[in-house]
Amino acid sequence: MKQLFCVLVVLFLVSCRNTTEKTKNDVSKETPSEKKNTEAKVDTIVKVGKPFDVNGIKCNWKQIDSASVKTTIELLEYKTNRVLLSYSDESIFENDFNAADYFNEHFKDLNFDGLKDFLITSKGSTAMTDLINIYIFNPKTKTFGFSENLSDNTIEEINNEKRMLVTSSFNIDDEIIQKHYFDSNGKITYSEMITKSDFTGNDNVEKYKNRYEKIVNGEIVKTKVYITTE
């Protein structure tokens, strides 16, 4: 009887040991990707906005906030979840697309074709490196495409009568003003660029050298240099 009891105790201890080792092995077998997915679920927050209409399309915003990567906002077609626009930036973590004035602030007709385009500012390390990102609506694909040509540091004027968009930027030496003129279909007919540099002499009168360029289809067709005083 005593021997039987001893055998049972030994079997119990061996069983406990095997269970402990199995648990350790299961933990050690967890792959790096599984660990990464678990961490991603913890530091990622997804926000979904209310539906609204833009350019005849019912859509809504989706925002993905993450502590480890840039915040991403997506404009989705409400019925299909098709992505109409996607934008990522570190500076839009506090973006509130449900704010009452968000639509009027970010959706404007910037190429004068009667359809709303999208603009959003990315913050640089200084005001000089801020950028207003402009996305032009394409009525054929019904999506918003980024326009490197129109995006700039500041929008100075949106002139509906002249169908003219005026933007500006600056660096340590110069101020650059760009004027884009559009036809009724939203296509650029020509652009004007004025680069303004300080030209003040010993007489202490503020003078500026202005270099004017007229650009058609990406080519400079006219240049002019003149001096102005202020």
C-alpha cells in the first residue's frame, strides 16, 4: 500500500512538471509578428465620422491614430468604403472632422470648376516649412489627387471672378508669389511667378528686385526683372 502511494505521488509530480514546461514552450513559441500585432492593437485608435455629402457623393471620414506611426485620415465612399482621399501626418493627431466648421474650412473650390477640392496644412519645424496640401477633385475617377503644383506655404487669394489662385512661400532670402489662372473646366491656362529679393542700398530706401516668370504648360515663356520700392 505504501509503495502504491509513493508511485502515485511520483506520477503527480511528473505531470505537474510537464504542464509547466508546456506552458513555457507555448509562450516562447509566440512569433514576433504575433507580439507586434498585439502591441499594435493597444496603441492604435480608429475614429469614424458621420456621413456627409461632397460633390454629390455620400462619404465619411476615418482616422487612424497611432503612437508609433503617423496619423492617417481617409475619406471613404459611405456605401462601398472606397478610398477617395488618404493623407498621413504627425501633426494632425488632434484633427476633429466632426467639428461644425470642418467642411467649410477644408473643402473649397480651388480650381474654379464648380466642385469642392480639399486642403489641409502640415506643420513644419518653422513657419517657413509649413505646407498647405491641396487635393484636387477628379470628376472622372471621383477621387481627390494631390497637386504638388498648387500646394504652397500660404494661400493669399481665391479670386472667383478672375478664376485665379494666389499662393506664396518664403525662404531666408526671397519671397515667392505664384498666381495660377484656370479655365472653366478647372485646368491651368498659365501661371505667373514673382520672386522678390531685398535690394536695399546705402541710401536706406527699401528696394526689391522682382523676377517675373510666365509659365505655360510647365515651360517659361516670358521673363522680366524690375525694381520696386516700398
